[in-house]
Amino acid sequence: MIKIEQMVKYYGSFPALNGLSLQIDKGELFGFVGPNGAGKTTTMKILAGLLPYESGEMWIDGEAAVSGTGSWKEKIGYMPDFFGVYDNLKVMEYMEFYASIYGMEGHGAREYLYELLDHMGLSDKADAYVDHLSRGMKQRLCLARALIHDPPILILDEPASGMEPRARYELREILRQLSAEGRTIIVSSHILPDLAEMCTSIGIIEEGKMVVKGTVEQIMSRFNASNPLVMQFTSGQEEGMRVLKENPLTQNIASRGNSVSVIFHGGAEEEADLLAQLIRAGAMISSYRREEGNLEELFLRLTEGGDQHAEV
Ligand SMILES: Nc1ncnc2c1ncn2[C@@H]1O[C@H](COP(=O)(O)OP(=O)(O)OP(=O)(O)O)[C@@H](O)[C@H]1O
Ligand SMILES: [Mg+2]
């Protein structure tokens, strides 16, 4: 549905995108995460046809999207990260203004726009001034606007920023529903757990390059594979320690009371094999598992400039 290859974008002499490649399939709800200045907004503006780029290729819905033409714009609903100022414009007038760009006018259009507002929980604000809406309401109005022409692709730049937890939850529900209707959605955020909960896949960008892309499960399991194995001995700890020390895949064995943690460079099969060896040696073990990292930790590890760049 969306494919970007080796995208390079300069602002003056500053390379904001550094050979970014990305593929998003139809119907995906894709979470775009990265630290400030990583290039999320830049990528999203390019996808929305609002910004030219220096080199690289891009396809939207099977068609080559040529820099500077924006010929694919009508397929995209774009919600910018910044909501403008609209002196003396009321909510319904704002919606009607954007609808008129798509040639939608008259009573039918008004009813449709009202429905969209209602869907975003803004029907009682139709006659309020746009500038008087709260920040979260403005975000929802912006999303309603992006949906006016019923686009198959939605590009939402930090739609949840400034929202309180309840509003975030409601937004997630709305996005899930829009995704279930078959839309392809790209949503950016700094808050990885927020995205992880609803997205079908996640991409982490840093310094204008994709660092990791995959499902949340794939990313977590890759990450967890480098976490220590932690086991609790009920008896036979000495025998167990001997087995651990002799195993060529272990490193940094540390014990505290009857809990032992060890860095283990093996996959699931080797893990099972190690457990069998421990038991054969006479150890009794009540729990045995990989320590699980959390998503925030993963985000920090991947964006600290390490060399873990990979596609999973
Ligand atoms: N109009 C511009 N002129 C010059 N540099 C720019 C411009 N817009 C963005 N940049 C630079 O490009 C880089 C990427 O910016 P971008 O806004 O895409 O990051 P981002 O990932 O969206 O960050 P944030 O999480 O803060 O929104 C930054 O270093 C930024 O300073
Ligand atoms: Mg941004």
C-alpha cells in the first residue's frame, strides 16, 4: 500500500531523512515512533504530498508517487501535528470549508459533516468557535477534517498529544474502528506503549532512518532474547550452578539467595535443553524464564545510538 525506498530529504544542508525505507501493507495500523527530530513529521508530510524530497522512491497504493506532484493526495487524510489558528470560524463552518474543497456542498454534505462530528464526540460543538475548543477537541476536529473525503489512507501526526487518558483511550477506539473499516493508518507518537496496544506493527525511526520494524511481539521477542534467564532453585543449587558454568552459552552468572540469573546466548530449544540438563544434574527448579523488558526500555535501548539496527 505504501512503500518508501532510500528516501533522502535535506532541509538546507541538514539531512532530515537519511535513506529511509519503509513498507506498510494495506489495512495495517502502523505506529511510527522515534525521539524528537528523528524525522517522523518530515516523512509524514512527504507521504501526504506536502513536501518534496531529494532522492528515493515512493509508491502509494501501487502507483509511483513522484516528488513535488502530490498526485496521490486525494487518497490521503492527513492530520498535522500543529493545529492552526482560525479567527472567528465556527466548527461547522470549518468542516464546510474543507468539504467545499472536495466539492461537497449543500444539505446532504451538512448532514454528513454533522455525522462525522458526532462520531468524534463533537456534535454539541458544531456552533462553537474553533479557537475556543480545548486542545483535545481540536485534535478530534482535525481528525474529522482528515476523514471528510473518506480516504483509504490516514496519516496522523501525534493525534494523541495533549490528550488526557480517557481521551487517549477514546482515540484508540476510533482508530481501531477506522482500521477495521479497511483503512491503512500511520500514526506517530513518542509514547510507545500507547501505540503498542493498538498497532499491528511498529517502526522506530532515528536520525532519519528506520531502526526496527515489525509486530510488537517480534520486536519484543528479539529484545527479550538478550535478557537474562532467571531461575528459582528449591534445592540442588550447587549442582545447578555447576551445569550453568559448564554450558558454553552462558555468561555473567549471578545468584542472590536461591534466585540465579544468567545471560544465555541460546534460543528456545537451547533454553529447554539447559533446563533438562539442570534437572538431570539433580536441581529442583520452581520457576525458569527470560526476564521481560518493557517497551519504554526497548525504545530507549534502540534509540541510544547502539548498533542494533535491524529489520525483524
Ligand atoms: N522546516 C525545517 N527547516 C529546517 N529543518 C527542519 C525543518 N523541519 C524539520 N527540520 C529538522 O529536521 C529534523 C526532523 O524533524 P521532524 O519534524 O521530521 O522530526 P520529528 O521526528 O517529527 O520530531 P518530533 O518528535 O519532535 O515531532 C529535525 O532535526 C528538525 O530540526
Ligand atoms: Mg513531529
